[in-house]
Amino acid sequence: MSPLSVTPRRRAPRIGLLLGAGGVLGGAWLTGALAALSRLTGWQPRDSGVIVGTSAGAVIAALLAAGIAPSDILAAPSAAAPDGDPLADLMLEGTYRSTRRWPRLLPGSLSLVARAVRDRALLRVLCGLLPRGLVATTTIEAAVARVVPEGWAPHPACWVVACDYGTGDRVVFGSPGAPRPPLSRSVAASCAIPGFFSPVGIAGRWYVDGGLRSMSNADVLARQRLDGVIVLNPMSGRGRLRGWSLAERMMTAVRRRSAAQVDAELARLRGAGIPALLIEPTADDLDAIGPRVMDARRARGVAELARETTAAELERPAARPWVDALGQLSAAATVNPLPFPNGA
């Protein structure tokens, strides 16, 4: 598909921003990648027409929607901000440990298993069979509540993707026609990895991680009137981790599946006439993240590396038109629709 044509009607292009799942270290990668994108272009991700987040991406989406710049999300403590960044509590060693030693060895959701068997969805079958997680999402909820104490985000279109624990159906909190519970609670639900975190109750239903259906969920934007979509997907990988342990092999399989999913979702966007740019971790990023995506102690190092690797990726010829277009967009409040290229 050719780049978007310029129309004589003057208006700012409406950009969608999609932030995928990836655990604590995926969230750290997102902050570094977004900081690099913002620094190179001058464009602020919080100015996106729609911001969609899944799991770790939902945390970052909520902070952006509250007006926080990417460079401030993982900022080091200073005299002006002695408590550090909004995610400080999420990177404390021991934050993600259970208060109980052993789970109850019962399937977490038999109704999810039954529905997933009917749909031939193996991942959802496995997630339903896992015992309910023992780690509470209270720290995640509190981190979001620090910037949005009550209600929804001030951004007019912040969407948070979770899954119904009984059916596996995708729920996009905050989107038109969908429930809009407190933002902090919605984000906690989006992050509730089955078997690890406890499911989150909202209005009489239980919800778990939005990555249960897709790590990216880019296709939720296919029916939106957008001039372009920028997708940052921490869990997709085109190569393999360099180690040979069972954990690394399993993570490689997960990343390949996520890459195939996001490719299919972007094809749907482009088929709907919406150009899309995909930004993924490089091989160096994947080595830094490793298979233990909840190891919060390495978050700052992952974020700093992502600043460097993403900046280099954005210098590639296929990405340069996007960088230039976003730079033009940041330079003027009202411009003609810009020619975002169809992918990179």
C-alpha cells in the first residue's frame, strides 16, 4: 500500500499508539524505546489520538495518558524528585513474591478451559488449568493510583486490554461501549498473568492478563479512523535467545508466536488502510531481557539499552520517513495529514 495521501483539509493526523505485553522488563524496554522515539522526533507519545496497552504496556499507557513523559517514567531519583519515578515500587526486589509457599493445586478456571477447548486455543486451555496465582496485583494498582488516584485517565482515549477469566473473551476497558472501572484496577487486571498473579475482580467478573489472547492486540485499532499506528511489542522476537536452557527455549517459542500474531494484526490494519510502524526488541535487547521477564532488578539497565538500540533502529531507511513525519507533526499544532509509510 502506498503512503497516505495529503488532503487539502487542514487537521492534525490522528496517531494510534499500541504498547504490548512483556512483564516488568518488557515495560522497561517500552519506556526506553518510547524515550528514544520522543527524543529523535520531538513527538510526545501522550499526544496520540488513541493509546492502547496490554499488561506491562497497560501500565506505561496509563502513565502516558496521565501526562508523564517517557523519559520521566524510569527517571533516577534526584533532589527534586527524591522518590524517583512512578514505577519505583514495581522494581523493588521481593515485590512479586507470594505470601504463601504453595498454591492450591486446582485448575484456576474450568469454564475458561471448556471454552478454550471448544475454540481449540491451547494457550488458553493451559492458562485455565493453571492454579490461581498467589501474587497480588496491589503494587501495580498502587503505582497507577499514584498518578491517577481515582476514575479514568485524563486522556480521552486510553484503552486497557484484559481478558475475562471465565470465557477468555477480550475486554478493552475504556473503549467505546466497554466498561470504564477505575484506571488503576483496569491496569491491574490487564497485568494479572494466569498462574502467577491473582485474578482481579471487577463488577462481579474476574479478569486476567490481556496477553491471554494476544501479546500485542494491535487489531483492536483496525476499525478506528487513524492516519497511522505505532506498535511497540516487547514480546516479539525474530531470532532466538543465545542460551539453551529450558526457560530460554520456552521464551523463544513465546516470542516467535507473538511475532506471528503481531504480523497478522498489522496485516489487518494495513488492509483497513491504516499504515503501521512496528518497533521490536533487537537481539541485544532480548539478551538483556532474558527469559525472566519479572526480574525487576534489571529494569533500568534494560531501559537504558533500549534507548540506544531503538535510536539505531529508527535510523534505518524504512523507519526514517516515520521519524521525519513525527518531527513535522511535533513542530506544528495543525498540519495537513502526513505521509506515514506503510510499515518498516
